[in-house]
Amino acid sequence: MVTSFLITNDDGIDAPGITALHKALSQVTKDRIVVVAPKQHQSGCGHKVNIRTVIPVEWRSETEVSVDSTPADCVRLGVNYLYDDIKFVVSGVNSGCNMGSDIYPSGTIAAAREATIHRIPAIAFSHFQKNDRELDWEKAIPWTVKVLRKFLAEPPEQGTLWTVNFPDLEPDAPDPEMVFCSLCTRPLLTEFVKKENGYLYVGNDINRKSDPGTDVDVCLSGNIAIAKINLW
């Protein structure tokens, strides 16, 4: 069977979001799906790659590989060395949003960006989270299916990728709509609290400022924000 779809993330190979993504992708394709994801949590690593030391790789099965490195490295290895004929890369679903200027430190976005650099279509999925309450991953699966069906029928153009952010809704809220929008241009959140000998990041996504009609505004308003990122 030809390998077609590669799933990765930056929350780690055992994160619930990557399981939800696999379930969703399984509903929209009969092609083979493989997972090449970081062994450990890599959030905030951006597009970091390992060029100085050996990258440990563990084959859990023929379709699941744990890589002790970053999301970008997972894609580099996955499409060039571990599997043949990867035609689509899907990253996520990240626990936490990646909107506006978040695209620069995000490992989730970096994985999709690395795929795009290799001329492979890619989508990055993230899920806004209010405070520390648990996300309902079962609810996110049909949302992911809806978006995947859209983009598998109309793949991104070369040099572009899509970043998708799901809202965090109350249990009785109506299903969100897909809204195509631009990235918010506000500065990256830089909220910290003073600790003993330094500062701890405590960015507050719920109250972040947004430009009207941009991904931050759309997602915090309760809809699925879909924005295009152009590399060239």
C-alpha cells in the first residue's frame, strides 16, 4: 500500500490531539496514514532543527515512529528517509491556539511549513483552550473531518499552507462555522509573572487583542478560523 499521509505534532506522539487527528483523517481517506511525531513535548520550539547530534528514532510499528527531536525534524526525516511517496502532511491537533504571530514560535506550524518547503501540501490544526480546562477531543473530530474534506478536494497551492484554529465552546453551543480570514497582526503575547530569580510566561489568550475579522477575532468569537500562510 502506498504511503500518502503523514501526521505529526509538537505536543508529543502520545498527545490526545494527534489521536483525534488520526481518527478524523481515517474518516476521509482510504490511503495509508503514518505518524512521525516527537517523543516528547516540543511546544514553542518554532522551526528548530537538530544539526549537531544524532536524532534517535524508535519504530513503534510500521506506521508509527517516535523521533526524539522537533516537529520540523520529524517532517524532514519522515518525507525524505522513513517513508516514500508522502503526498500530504497534517500537523496537530495542537492543544492551544496558534494564531496571528503565534505562527513563528509554533512547532505545529513549523511542521507544516517544513512540508511546504519540500513542495508537499500541508495543514496545521490547533485548538484554542480556555484556561486549563480539558478540551473535548471527540467534539473536535467532526470539525477536523469537515476541514479536511475541504482541503483534500482543494489542496494548498505551492508555497502556501493553511493554519486552522478551533474554538473552545461550551457543551451546548452550536457547531462553529468555517471562516476564511487573515492572520492577526498584533504583537506576540509577552505576559510574564515575576518568580524568585526570573520570570514565568503566563500569556492570556482569552483576553488577547485582535484586529477585526482576523483569525484571533474569528476563533475567540466561536468559529473555526482558517488562514493562509504564504512562504513565496
